[in-house]
Amino acid sequence: MTKQTWGLNASLYDYYQAIAFREPDILKELRQATSQLPMANMQIAPEQGQFMALLVQLTGARKILEIGVFTGYSSLALALALPPQGRVLGCEISAEYAAIARQFWQKAGVSEKIDVLLGPAVTSLEQLLANGEQESFDLAFIDANKSDYDQYYELSLQLVRPGGLILIDNVLWYGKVADETVQDKATQSIRHLNAKLHQDPRISLCLVPIGDGLTLALKHHC
């Protein structure tokens, strides 16, 4: 949830774009359309989408869980990286944003790869577990209500298979996590989860300073 990697100055970011970006035209079109919305800053940076797509290819993921779809940029980036039989299941609370996402998925020719569960994400995730979906996902991406991050993580840990990957967005939170004068609920929730992940024996951990900070948590086999 930031339109470019936080902390890079303008000239370095321009150079980065020029030599690193391979953004498909459909993703660029969606990014430009989203930029006109009041909550445009909720979209991930294009370099993060490209990085996550590479992770899909590296891990051979086939079944992906996304918590927080917004206008569908990350879903589309992931779906484009999947093989024909791959699937993305998104959780999104806004029917309006999901409708925008579906338009672009259809235009990109990947709508058959993506489904959306509308409603509060915690409820959707709990229903997936009740339906026997535990340890059935290869990869999960968390980018929704920050105050519920710990719940999303714990539920994702149950839904992702051993050896699967959980990606968590906004873990640097525009630098607020390092500023002790900032004590709002969202910031405290991210700080809490960051500290928990640092000590969590159930995962291998790497925090990548791309976008607004992206944590990679690899679920252990035992």
C-alpha cells in the first residue's frame, strides 16, 4: 500500500523505473485508473507487484490467498504469473472496488483464475477453515485492515501449506513503526506483529524494504 518504494529520492526512483520495471500495459492501465480514486495510496507499488510475481514463479505456487484486493492490481500481477491452472482467491470488503478489479481481470483475460469473497476478511478466512481449506494454499498476501494484521497472519498460517509463503505488506508503515511518538491502533498493531514475527519459531523470516516494507514468512514443515 504505497505507490512507490518508500525512501528513494525522485532521481534514483526514476533510474530504478527505467532499468528495472517490466510492467505489462494492463497493469499500467489499472494503476493509472486507480490513481484517480480517493484511496489511490492503497495500491501497491509496481515494483512490489513485479517482485511478488517473481516469487510466484520461483516457488511454483498454484493456489494463492489474497487478503485485501482493492482495485485488483496485486491480484492481477499474481494471476498473470500463474500457470493456466493456477488460482487466486481474494478477500475484499468493498463491492465497489471488487467491481473495478473484475473489469481489469476480464480485460487481461485472467478472470477465470480469480475469485473474490466479499465481506470482512476474518469471517471469510474462518469460513475457509471451516470448509476444510487448511494447509491448501501455496502463498498468501496480507494487505488489508492493519488493526487486524495479527488475526490475518494466524489464520493465514493455518491456511498455507508447510513450505508455503506468507507475504505481509506495509510492515515499515511509512516509518511510523520506528517513531515512538506515533501510537495509533494501526501502527501499534504492525509493531506488535513485526516483533512477534521476529521471534516466531514457526517461520523463516525476511523483511524486504520494497514498497512500504514487505515481510516474507516461510512456514516451517513442523
